[in-house]
Amino acid sequence: MSVRLTGTVRLTVAQALVRFLAAQYAERDGDRHRLIAATWGVFGHGNVAGIGQALVEHADAMPFHQGRNEQAMVHAAVGHARQTGRLSAHAVTTSIGPGATNLVTGAALATVNHLPVLLLPGDTFATRPADPVLQQLQVPYAGDVSVNDCLRPVSRYFDRIVRPEALIPAALEAMRVLTDPAATGAVTLALPQDVQAEAYDWPAAFFADRTWRIRRPSPDEHELAAAVEALGGAARPLIVAGGGVRHSGAEEALAEFAALTGIPVASTQAGKGVLPHDHPQDVGAVGHTGTAVADHLARTADVVLGIGTRWTDFTTASGTLFGHPAPRVVNLNVVAFDAHKLAALPLVADAREGIERLHALLGPHHVAAHYVHEYTEGKLRWEARVDAAYTVPDETARPTQTQVLGVLDTLVDPTDILINAAGSLPGDLHRLWRTRSRDQYHVEYGYSCMGYEIPAAIGVLLAAPGRPVWALVGDGTYLMNPTEIVTAVQERLPLKLVILQNHGYASIGGLSEAVGAERYGTDYRLRADDGGFTGPPLPLDLGANAASLGMRVLRPRTIRDLREALADARAATDPTCVYIETETADSVSGPPPAQAWWDVPVAEISTRPSAVKAREEYDRHVTARRRHL
Ligand SMILES: Cc1ncc(C[n+]2csc(CCOP(=O)(O)OP(=O)(O)O)c2C)c(N)n1
Ligand SMILES: [Mg+2]
């Protein structure tokens, strides 16, 4: 449809919004994409007559995906946004009430991870002809509260469109925030259901194609000079690379900078993979789930350059990781809030711009040969530990979780993408996985949300058709949110799902034991005569469950079967699930132990010996905690 730039066009608010969204583009470095590439929806009375009608009227301009659950639709949108390097987002439309509040978890995840998603929850009547409408929350102290206010704290921009013409500034603000590299996250436009259906004479120019350029802010010269001085004088510098490197597309700049200066690069969960595992300066994961070599370098570094990291407690080992008496931290981050963390020298800029400027100003500076030798040896030692964890002494045995990763390691190439978010897998993957390409490692650990994996894989598959995309999930995670399997089937997407059955929350069970909570409520067992969950494992067949939702299911029992099943799944063009029961690992067949602490406070008093002992251990660790001032 051609757009007249003068005059007005009479459309409903919902029709105008859909038409506006179909004309938005994002561009960076000459790469231009549809900003809102598609819309996800679950319909109810709060959106079916407004947005629902508008979507069918504009079906040729706005692709539509049908989700099963609102939270999962946001996860799918986030997967898509991450895979497209934040150059493209999806919108998600919901009904009012429960459909809208189901968005909250997904919105928080998007905002925590700085990934753009446009939320369009229906809202109660703006005209309030007959309150309460079905599913409306009423509070006696305020007339303008709806459940959608829950989305305010988890959104980077929130507006409620109570009159048609307010859509114009709100929609423009929404696009601004979605394409702002520092501000982006969940953006919410709450749409009262009566307003959605209201007609208005829109200025035609509102519907013109609009390109939002994603900026690359340059560093401030003073901040740059201070950073160069700190790095130039460092004897044991370390780079900690976070997700911001990836969001900026700074991988090549970082690889060159590291190679030419010899500065080793450790990575957070979101940053893992920005250097391939065989880059000489890549020392792998850092922090609580870090490699021995990276954590040793962090403990002894005199200058730490954080690039695009939020410095979570997993990365800093809850404030215990940096052991140098006065380590200087330089934080290159497009978000000023993050750049100032750890009392750092801030370097507020786009990651790629910042690295290139640092590189130019540091000139031929290179760390000492003995330092290179030290971390190269450390990296080799860690490689040997990964090999040991992947070793299979008996092909006819049931695999441990790390052996499952080892088998997968032999099958993948740089095109494979692995998705995970919670359980014991993120730690194992962070420590062990040999990442072959910049977008292979997709672990969402900003919000670590069980149930992200399957819908996110769908979003990734929509953005990267033809790539082998693996959702790796524990049994607990599977039970949290399996239903988007139906969407993969509906969309004919060759989702590869691996379910690791270990009868409950192995990760939290282990943590529970370490903090004196005795694995209470973490195993999936039948209630026994003693009143506790101490009976046999729950009689679950998650493979049958996945099959009932339309997946082809493979059921390997031994490591040998597993090789065949994973190879079969990898080649498959239909959604395929590999359901495997894993063996409890011992110190040889499991992952290496944590190389750094994580602060989970333990009961200060207790009548139970396990908690008393755990508290003694806790008190010892706490003394190492420091505040960076
Ligand atoms: C939505 C959500 N609820 C709770 C948690 C806390 N949590 C983290 S891991 C975990 C257990 C995961 O179990 P499973 O997927 O079976 O993995 P395993 O620990 O057995 O490896 C829980 C409950 C979470 N991360 N996300
Ligand atoms: Mg489990």
C-alpha cells in the first residue's frame, strides 16, 4: 500500500498501530532490518476486536505468530532480538488481566538482558462504561490503576493510550527506546480495549517509512585518556567481556585488540563466545562458574577492563574475585550506570568504538612474555580438565550431564546454536563449552529464567533459519514451560530439544545441601509414609509428554545410543526431542568444582547440625568480600 504523506487516513487505533509498526526499520553500519518483524499473540476480549481485527486487516504487512502462553511469547521475541543483534524485535499482543500479567516475567528478562521487545497488553476500558469488565482488578483507592501497572517497573518505557491521538507520540517514543543501545529492553504500550477499536483521522505522515539508526556513541576524550593511562601501566591486565560486546558487534575489534596487546579475555555468561575458544587470548569463563585460569588471572590482575558487562555477583564471585590490593577497573559500557560499577574509571561508549579508540591510543603496547606464557599454560591445563570431564570410559553406560555435553561437542560445527537459561547446565556450559562461533553460546543468565529455552529457540530459528538450534533443558525446566513445542510444530521449525532427566532440581539440591537446607523440596519424589518427598522418583515420562505435543522423540539409554540420537536430531528437519536419563556425576565424570565463591546467606542460628556447619563455612568466605571504593 503506498502512503500519501499529506492529508489524513481514517483508521482505528489498532489499525493505525499495526500499520505504523509495519513501516519501522532499524539500521546500523548499513545493515537495515524491519524493526518490528512480526507480532505474537494470544487473543481474548481485551485484544481480539482491536489488535486482532487490525492484524487480519494488515496480514500481508505484519507476519503473525500464535503463541500458547504470554510469557513464552516474550521469550520467543527475546530469542529473535538477541539473534538479530538487536536490529529487529517482535511485538507481543495480549488480552487484559491474566494475559497481560503473564507478560511480567518475560518483560523483566528482556529488560535485564537489554533486549528489545514491544509489549501490547490490552487494558480495561478508558471510558469506564461498566466497571469492572471481566478480568479487571479494581482497587478502592485509585480509579486509574490496572494490572498493567505491574509492567511499569520491568519496562524501559511504559504508556497507556487512553485517547487515540496519544498513540502518535507514544509509538514514536517506543521506537526510540527500542533502538537506543543504552535504554533498550521491554517497551509497553497498554491499549484499553475500547480505544483500540476507536476510529481517528491520522496524519498520513505517521505511516511513512521511518528508519531508526542505532547509534554508536564515541568515548569522551577525558575518560579515554584515563583508561589508556591505566591500561598502559598495567603489568597483569585482564579483559572481562560481557554481552555488550556482542550487542555492539565488537567481536572482531576485541579479537584484534587482544591479539595485538596480548591481554587475556575472560567472559561472562552473556559474553562467552565473543572470542572463539581457540583464540590464544581466550581464557574462558570468569567468576563463580569460571575456569581456573580466568579466575586466577582475576585474583591477581592489577587492571581489569570490563567491556559491556553488568558485573553480576556470578561474575565478581559476590565481590570476592579481585584479589589485588587495589585493582583498577576500567568499565567500557554504553550504559553509564554499568560503567560506574566497582568504582571504576568509566568509559561510556559503544563497545566497538571504545575498543578501537583504546587500541589506536595504546599503540604497540604488549603485555610481558612471561604473562602470556603463564596464561597460555593455564589455558592448556584447563583444556585437559575439559577433556577429562568429556571422557567416556564405557560407551554402554548411562551418560553424566557433562558426558552429554561431550558428545554434543563432537557433533556440532560453528553453525550450531545452544540455548539454556537455568539449572546446573549454565554452570557446566560456562566452564566447559568450547564455543566455535560468536552466536553459538546463547545462555540467558541475566534473569536465569527456567522455561526460556524452548520459546527462545523458536525466536532464534525464526531469525536464523537453517541453523541447528538446540534447546537444552533439565526435567524441572521442561515441566515449567513445555507448551511452546506446539508452536514449533505449528511453524514447522526443526527445533532440537534435549531433555536431561535427573528427577528434580540437581542444581538447587546441591546448593541446598551446601547451605544447610538438606536438599529439602528439591527432588522429584513421591510423598512417603514419613510425610516427606522421600519415596521413589515421580513416575514421569517427559518423552511421552513431548511426543503428545507433536515432537518426534528419541530415547537413548547409553552413551552409544546418545551419539546416534543427537546426530539424528541434528540432521532432522522436523522438531525432534532427545530424552535422556543422566547418571549422577562423581568428581571424575562431573564438571570441575567452582573456582570461586557465590554468596547465598546461610541461617545464622539453627538447631540442625548441617546448617550450623554450613554457617561456619559461610562466615569464613564472607571475610573475603570487598567493596570497591
Ligand atoms: C522461573 C524460575 N523459577 C525458579 C528458578 C530457581 N531455579 C534455578 S535452577 C532450578 C532447578 C532447575 O531444575 P532442572 O531444570 O531439572 O535442572 P537441574 O538443576 O536438575 O540441572 C530452580 C528451581 C529459576 N531459575 N527460574
Ligand atoms: Mg533436573
